[in-house]
Amino acid sequence: MIKFCHVLPCLVFFAAGPAFAQATYAPSVTLLQGNITYTVHWDGSYDYEEAVTQRLNTGAAVQDSGQTYIYYNGSSDNVTLLNAYTLTPAGQRLDVLPENILDQRDGSAGDTYTDGGRKVLIFPGLSPGAVEHYHYIIKDIGTYFPGQFFAEENFPVSSATQSASVTITAPPHSACFSRR
């Protein structure tokens, strides 16, 4: 009788297993297009250009992506926002207005001793199915190590990616190294 009691729960578990539906993963964000371009200068300074277009697939993505941050060094970078807007599921374009672009510097990004800053883009009219787009350039006007350039880029694996690229243009005869 004791053996029967130990076996019964296993039989019930396995018999009920196929009745449960299989959960399918659906990413909360789809990166429709992500383009990053570095133009490196002889002195090691560079221009960084990023254009991102992403679709928000879920309500959670709307909450997480309502604000987008552009981080920069306040003492050595100039940031130019070329455009930022929401494309609603109905196809209406809603530009991010100047009053919805905040510039936070000198420790307001969370660090006490820093020249770091961030631009905060607050996107209007977000809902599941909306598309966010932003495009900006950061010009590095002061390099820490003259003649040297370093960059690291990652695209999130948690979102579906349709198109993503990183382009580096360096002066002729520059030694460039890349690793995956």
C-alpha cells in the first residue's frame, strides 16, 4: 500500500502534463532597425551616430520604453538630436516636443562625481503596436587617450531584431581590431 501512494502522484502529474498549453515567447519589443555609425578622426576623437526604430509589442514595453536615455560625457561631448517621434498603430506621427526632452547633468544621472549627462526623451502617444524612432549624433570633442579609439556595442537578445548594424569608418592606414 505504501508503494502505491508514492507512485500515484507521479502518474497524476504525467497524465495531466499534456493538458497544459505550451507557452510561446513573444518579445515585448521588436528592433525594426538599429544603425550605429562611428566616424573616427586621426586624434582618436569620433562622431557617434545612432538611429533606432523599435515597435512596442506589449503594455509592459510601453511602460519600460516611455522614456529613452541618451548618455554622454558633459565635458567632452556635443549631442544633437536629429529627430524623435512616435508612430501610432493608426499611422499618426507624434513628434517628441522640446519640452519633452530633458537634459540632466552633473550627477543627476545617479553618479556623484561625474561629467556624465543624459538626455531623456519622453515619447507621446505610446500604446502596444506603436513605433518609437530616434536619431542623434554625439561629437566627441575631447579624447582621453589621443590617437586611440575604443568602442563596444551590444544589441539586446531579449528583443526580436529585424535589422541592426555597426559601421566604423577610420582614417586610412589605421590599425583596427575587432572581436566577436
